[in-house]
Amino acid sequence: MEWTGTLILLLLAVFIFCHLLISPKRKQWHKGRLPPGPTPLPLIGNFLQIKPTETFKSLLKLREKYGPVFTVYFGTRPVLVLCGHQAVKEALVDQAEEFSGRTTMPSWEPSFKGYGMGFSNGQRWKELRRFTYTALRNVGVGKKSIEERIQEEAQFLLEEFRNTKEKPFDPTFIFSWAFANIICSITFGNRFDYEDKEFQALMVMTNQFFRAMSTSWAQIYNIYANYLNYIPGIYNNIYDCKDMKVFVAKRIKKNQETLDPNFPRDYIDYFLIQMEKEKDNPSSEFIIKNLEANVLNLIIGGAEPGSSTSRYGFLLLIKYPEVQAKVHEEIDRVIGRNRVPNIEDRRQMPYTEAVIHEVQRCSDVLPMDLIHMVICDTEFRGYHIPKGTTVYPLLSTVLHDPTMFKSPNAFNPENFLDENGRFKKNDAFVPFSAGKRICLGEGLTRMELFLFFTTILQNFQLKSLISLEDIDLTPQMSGFYNIPPFYQLCAIPR
């Protein structure tokens, strides 16, 4: 009993100490005129309204009462929540500069610590993003050479499907290997054999990262990190990508040992050459820590989202065989059964293009986007948002906005077709986010999805092992990321 009392007193003292530390900061936030929201309690904020293990669902419920723009408190930290196409567009596009900041989710902090383009701000972000855009162009992204690499990888993917010999299989890692090999060829200068144990281990680590970031614990920690960090050993429960960082460090060292500045082979080489150019600049952002973080950003962002989208896509195609049949018909008519698909075919295949867009919309792999932050005091919809305010643009509410889509809550390729069956763009199509923080790999991923989908469907009919009505599209995990459900399918040669 005495020990319990001592512990309670200790915890109380810690909370009071935390409160004293953050009180000046809270006063700073209250200088703003933030949008209304549920009344926060001292220290714990909107704990009663937000179930930490179901953050996204809790925010959707609050939208019903407070509208498309409202404020919640994660502990003592105010968070501006944006819902629906109009609100997200006004912030991320119409006021792109003001909303261009990024703040790292606490669960990601041990992995990146502010380095790299993904979670940095100011000059570091601008320099690294500008350099990365140029370097990716230099290694072929957006050019014919990258299309050829994807076409080549599609043939390896096709062979894996053939090797299943019509038997049931789980496509999880097959897709991961294919998408990862494209980004690996860009970053490291070479693809990996699918049987390569080191490569397979990297894919397992990437998959584990997204699973770890979507656990209930990660969601709790992201809300209450300011308090939980006072508990000794708390960081032991946070995934920090240490094995992935070891893999990346080894690859960087290999490039350093074989670098020829006159013939850069990949993204790492271009970064190392820039490091050498700026070696006498003490404030240079071209340092090893930023290179390691950038490579991690590229691998994580370039492999798993495309893989997850494809897994959702094939699940949708087996659940809706009539859609799959129409894609088969268009492929046969435009490409035929023998020629390798190319990206130019996309212009003549509006239905297939609409299906792939609808797959991306419905898979909704990043429902809450990466966290944004306003970089200066900002006027928004009549409210005053103080500099440094965290912003949650709920991309899922844009992708399912009833004012922008005919069938917002159903899988329907006609969401992207006009009355004449032509492909129709939609401003609410934001699976890659929007504004200045839009994903650099948007064009690459769209190319990969088209070429991988058409190559597989040109050669196979996808079939389910269970009745169509029993196919469940519910994510197996939903937090920061929507992780597709496990399933098996059969690939029947056409």
C-alpha cells in the first residue's frame, strides 16, 4: 500500500511538472482563434472524445457535430482537423505555402529524428526535395528508361504468377518485391532477385514498419507522447527501423567505395557527389544522416503503398468479376495478347485507367495523410491559426466526398468516367496528398500500377477461393495506414 501511494504521488508530480513546462506554450496557442471543437480537459485534452486506438473513426464522429474544420486536443497539443475536398483544397492547395510544414509523428521520430526530406522543414526540406526531384529525373524517373525498367520488372512479376500453376497463393510479398525493385534500381542502381535473402528481409522489415505504425500502441503514443516519454524505457516499445538503417548504411558504404564522380549510377551516387561539392560548407544539408533518411523515405514510400494498392486492387477485381471482364476486353482490344503493354496504351484505355484510379480511391491506404503544420501565423476560414499548429488533412474524407463522386462509398469505376465512357479527372483524387507536400513518386507509382495491372490481366484471369459475397474488404489493421486483409487467389492463364 505504501509503495502504491508513493507511485501515485510520483506520477502526480510528473504530470504537474509537465503541466508547468507546457503552460507557456498553451497560452501561446490560445492567442489564436482556432476553429471550435470539443472542450478539452486539463492535461488529457479530448481523451474522452478520441479513442486512441481508433483515432480516425473518432475524428469522423466529431466531424458530424463540428463540421469540416474543427480543433481537437491531443493532450495539450491543439490539432486542426480538415475534412472533405473543399476544406483540404483550401488549405493544402489554395494556401499551399502556409500549410507546407511537416511535423513528425512521435512514433516516427526515432527512425528519422528530423533528417531527410520527408519530415524536415525550412531550408533543409527545400534543398533536399529540389535535389531529389532533379536526381530522380537524372536516373530516369519520368523518362522512357524508367518505363522500360517497369516493363522488365512486370515480366519477373508475371513469371511469379506463372509459377503458382493455378494454385492458391497470397500476393502480399510478390507485389512488395516488384514495387521495391523499381525503387531499389533507382536508389541502389540494381534490382534484386526475388529469392535474394537480404532483399526478402528488407521487404519483411518494410512491411513490419507499416504494421508497427498502425498498431493501437502507435496511435496512443502519437497522442500522448509528451507524457509517455517520462516513463523510463518507453522508447523500447517504438519501432525505429534500425535493421533497415543498417541495410541502407551498408549500401551507401558500398557506393562510396566504388564511386566514379564522372559516371553516377543511382540516387546515392548523385547525393555523394553533391556531398563532395559542399564538403567545405559547414551548414550544408548534404550529409550522411540526410542521405540515410532520404533513402529510407524512398524505400518506405516507394515499395509498400504501391504494393498495398495492388493487393486491394486484385481483391476488388476478384470480388467484382464483371469489372475484371471489362478490363480484359479493353486489354484484348487495345493491346492484344502478345505485345508488352506500354504507358502510351493508357490514353486508349479509359476504362482500365478508371478502374486503377478507383482502386486507389477505395484502397485509401493513407487515410489521415502525413501530418502537416502551418509554418506561420495563418488566417484560414476566418480563424487565426498560430504558427506551428499541427494539421490533420483527412484524405479519406476527400476520396469519399459525396459532393465529388457519384458513388463515394462503393467501388464503381464510373466515378472516373463521363457519360461517353471517356476518362474523367477529379480534383478530389488525392491518394498522394496535395499541395507542396504531394508525394514525389506520384507519377512513378501511377506508371507502375498501370503496367503491372495490364501485364498480369493480359495473361491471367483472377479467381477467388470463396464466394464473392464472403470477400471482406475490411483492412486487417487501420491506423496511420490501412493494411489490406490477407487473402488468397488463383491466377488462371487466359
